[in-house]
Amino acid sequence: MECAKCGRELKDEKSRQRGYGPVCWKKIQKAKEEQQHESTEDEIRFEKGRN
């Protein structure tokens, strides 16, 4: 089985279950956190604009 992001072979069971190797998984999680943080900042700006 290969990583869905980079195509490298997945060697351990946890990676195979996720579909991503450990390095790609960390990158994906970091991107999700950054996106969530940006969404929260946008919501705060929107709320301030409504007041």
C-alpha cells in the first residue's frame, strides 16, 4: 500500500490504516490546524464588524 500524498510505500500498520506515512500525516494535520486557526480569525473579524 502506498501513501495517498507522496506515493511511498507504507511500512507500518498505523500508516496503512490512515493511508498516509508519518511525515505526510504530520503535514496534513498541521495544514488542518492552520486552516482552522484562519477560520477562527475570520469569524472574530466578522463578529467585530457586526458590533
